[in-house]
Amino acid sequence: MTHRHTLSCACGQVGLRLEGPPIASVECLCTSCRKAGGLLETLPGAPKIVDAKGATAFVMQRKDRAAIVEGAGHLRAFRLSPGAGTRRVVAACCNTPIWLDFAGGHWLSLYAGLWKEDERPPLEMRTMAGDAPDPAALPGDVPNLKSHSLRFYARLLGAWIRMGFRTPKFPVQGELHV
């Protein structure tokens, strides 16, 4: 089965091409994702990011299998604090969140809202459920991991090994201040 996807922001000015299967499809319930999502949702035209459970949905993709094919000049980085190692990248043309990455990380956590609902990889797990407003209220349809599991880290390590321990860079021109 061939895994190729072309994704774009809401207005179509920023485009991404993905090759190969995702590392994982997850919902993150961490405090930082809830806070950042809530702030980014206040931007004009921005989509809903955090769902009613307090989760932000991501599809994790190897950086060496992702490329910005259009509109790189529209991308802006948003950080919760100036020195934060976590960077959320937004298409400033329409305020669509595109990805989250970590300093030194070898993967992109692409916002799942970039996919059409019927094309989105199925949810596999929820991470950081221990940070959820009400962990007991989470549905039991997938594992609700209190933080991250050995399986989660094994997938990341396996992807990095297949990448030859490379960490491709995804430069962004400018910052977004919310």
C-alpha cells in the first residue's frame, strides 16, 4: 500500500507532501497542547484545535518523509515561552496550525485537522491522559496513556533508526505572537 498525501492549510497557500505511513496517530492531552491550542483558536479564521475532551489530534510523520511544497514564506513559529523547545507552526495566511515539533526531534506532529475526516489515519492512542481535566471521563476506544508508553517511544526510536539517526531541519521565517 502506497502512503502519499498532499495536505494544505485552509486557504490552500501552504502545501505539504508526505510519503510513507505515519509513525502514529494520537491525541495529546498535555497542559501545553491545551494552552497553545486555546490561544491559537483565538486567531481570526483559525479552526477548532482542542476538542471537548481537552485533546489535540496529531499525526506523527518522519521529517525525512515530509516536504513543504508551497507557501513556506507563510509559516510562522509559535512558542508558549521564548525559550521553549516545543514549536508550533502556523500558516499565517489563514491561521491554520500545521505542525508541532521539538528541538532536535526527528518527526513532525502534524495537526490532524489537515486531513479530510475520511482520510485521516485512525486514532491509535491518547498520550498525557494524566494531564486531562477529567481522565476518568475519557472514552475507552483506544489506550489512554497517563504519559507516554514504551510502545510510543519504541515507534519513535524505530523511525529514527530507519532515518539513520538524522534530524532534518524545517526552518520557519518568523514568529507568531498571540
